[in-house]
Amino acid sequence: MHLHVLGICGTFMGGLAILARNMGHKVSGSDTNPYPPMSTLLAEHNIEVSPGYRATHLSPRPDLVVVGNALSRGNKEVEAMLEKRLPYTSGPEWLYANILKERKVVAVAGTHGKTTTSAILAHILDQCGLVPGFLIGGVPGNFDVSARLGRGDIFVVEADEYDTAFFDKRSKFVHYRPDVAVLNNLEFDHADIFNSIEDIERQFHHLIRMVPPDGLIITNGDSPGLQHTLSAGYWTPIERFSCDAQSNCEWHLVHDGGHEQFQIMYRGEEHGTVNWHLVGAHNQANALAAIAAAHALGIPGASACAALASFKLPERRLELVIQTPDGVQLYDDFAHHPTAIRATLDALRIRAGRNRLIAIIEPRSNTMKQGHPLTALGHAIEAADIAVILRVPQLGWDPGSLAPHAEHTTLQICDEVSDITGTVMDQILPNDTIVTMSNGSFGGLRTQLLNRLRNRAEA
């Protein structure tokens, strides 16, 4: 079968294309601006990618068009698809019909931590010999692909609450029908498609209603949004997890000292001890959720915990880009919500200690542009010594208004990415920690800073 994928360079749709190719299908696709690493990965799988959207890309006629959620009516290729009466479906629908319906599905959902938790779980299962299939919205550090078919029964899918397609405005995850649902957290996000937290809770409850009675829901006991959603009813056994050592949740952790070692407790009994190189309470919560899911799949606690010693974070999750000879560290992170920004900065503060922490933020997401979490963003940057904010187009608020909420942080506002590079390099000191945070490419800032830091080290 010939599948043509619209929006093929997105992490989800690109992963889907690779899965289809590995199943033996002929796969082609279109995207606005194909660029590495996804364009390279697709080429390695002999998937032809056409730049832009044109009616001619649908010739020769594909057997099925798989439409990404970034495409809308008015797009030239979408209009040609409809005019030619070509068969079409969404990515999530295709995934379920062709892969998930025959597998034991673990869906990892939540406002934050989906990619990392999915990657941790896939790594645990892989280390324990199960060779799971997976589709993850990023490239896991322990694998060289974001998607694979795997061997055996288990498939781990990062379950996004964003809408499915222009013709299906339900969240993607309602299509996955998981046997095990991992619910990390629930906060307001995606202001371009959701009007309120209640809208998001409604979609999460759709997911909850679809987990079978002999399945399992693993949920964060510290998330008010999830607890409120579950109060509307559930029909599946639930296990809760918490990072609070005094919690009465089924799963919690106890610190053994420091941030890189902790005990996992299950129903009051020690389940295993984690020794790893990660820091941050958010990563501990992700690990706890993944270990709980692994337990539901029959993995012993000691084996699951031991696997975490070799876990590597996915790309753009606290990714160390460079460390210079005089101790300057540059990190890149996907954080784009105040809660995630705060978690990233708190983790890096542990690493930086008394040295300076410089946070560089692109408020690019629709939620950030509209200023919904403005006060929370001000509090989030308090962990940084210097916060540099890019004034992006269509920003509906003044970045200077963050100052009263982060009185101990020096706030700097730039109008261009090139201004940020100069601003940061002009004030850099030995042992500074710098982190760029955006859900996009940030105008190539990571590469600009990397090159300037290399030149500085060689001077």
C-alpha cells in the first residue's frame, strides 16, 4: 500500500511514517520545511519527502492519505485530496487500526513529562528483554529512532491531548484505547484549541472512560487537575503515585540522600532503589510513573530500578550541548509552560549550586503568547539569576510585567534572537550555566550560542 503523509516531519507523523515503512508499505510525504534530524531519519528509511504542499504531490495517486493535525482546510494539498476523493485518515486512527489494536498498549498522557516518561518505560522494558514497540514525541536517548514496531505484545505510545485532525477535534489519545493509562499531570495548556481547564479535563475523562475494567490507570496523586477529573467517575483499578514520602498513595519515593538516589515504595514495601545521573523532582516523578507501569507489565522492581542507571534523557530534555574548559555549560530544553520551566530551572539550580544560572525563554506556544500563566511564569524564573525573554511576534503581554513576580532575578528583554546571543556572550562568566527553553527551534539560538562558546574557548 502507498501511504502519503501530510505533515510528515512532525515527531509524531514522522514516527508513524517510519512504522508504516517498517511494515512494508511505500511511504511518501509532504511538509512545509523538511529539515534535520527528521528529514535525515526519513531519508534513511527511503521515505521521499516533498517540500511544501501542492496538488502535484498526490500524483501518482496514493492508496491512503494520512493527515497530520497541523493541516487545515485551505491547504492546497488538503483541498486537492478532497477534490480527488482520495481515501484519508488521521495519524492516531491509522496507528490504532494498523498497530495498536493487536497490542497491549501503554499510553502515557499528561501536560508535562510524556516524552521522558515514555522513554523511561521503553528503556526499562527493553533492558528487561521485552523489546517493546513505541512511538514517542522525541528521540529517546537510549534509542536512535522515535518509533519502532518492536517484538512481542507491548507498545508504548506518548499520548497527546492535542486535537487529532481538521476533521476530528477530539484529543489524539482517545484513539489509542490503552490497557494501561499513565496520567502524569493535568494543567491548562494549548490555549489555541482549549478555552478552559474544564475542556482539557473533559478530554482526559474520555480517555479514562476507554480503559477496560481489567486494565489499570496510574495517576499522579499530587495533581489536583487529575484528581478532579477522576472524581467524575472511573471504572478501572487505579494506582496513584507521589513524590511525597509521607503520601498514602500506592507508589511513593523516599530520598536516600542527594537527588540521584531514592527508594521506590509500593504499598508500604520497598520496591527497589534508583541510582541514576538525573536531577529534578519532575524526573523523579517521571521515573516513579514508569516503574509503576513496568510493574503492571510484570517487571520486578529491582530490574526496573537497575535499568535507570543507564537511562539517557531524550533530545532537548535538559540536554547538555557544550561544557567549556572554564566550566560554562549550555543546556537546551523543550520547556514551554511555567510549570515545566520551573522544574527545569529547579533541576539546573541543583547542578549549578552557587554559580550563576541564566535562563533564556522563547514564549512561543499559544498559551504563553496569550499570557494565561503570566504570574506563574514570573514565579517560575525566580530560580534563575538572569532571565532573558524574547519578545516574539503576537505576544499579548509585556515581558517587563514579569519583574514584580521575580524580584531577585535580573530580567532582560530582547527583540531579536541575534540580540540574545550578544547579550548573553557579553556578560558570561566562568562556571555559568545557561539554558535555552522553547518548544520550537528558537531561531537557531542553540547553534549560535554553541558556535560563540566554541570560539570563546579557542580564543
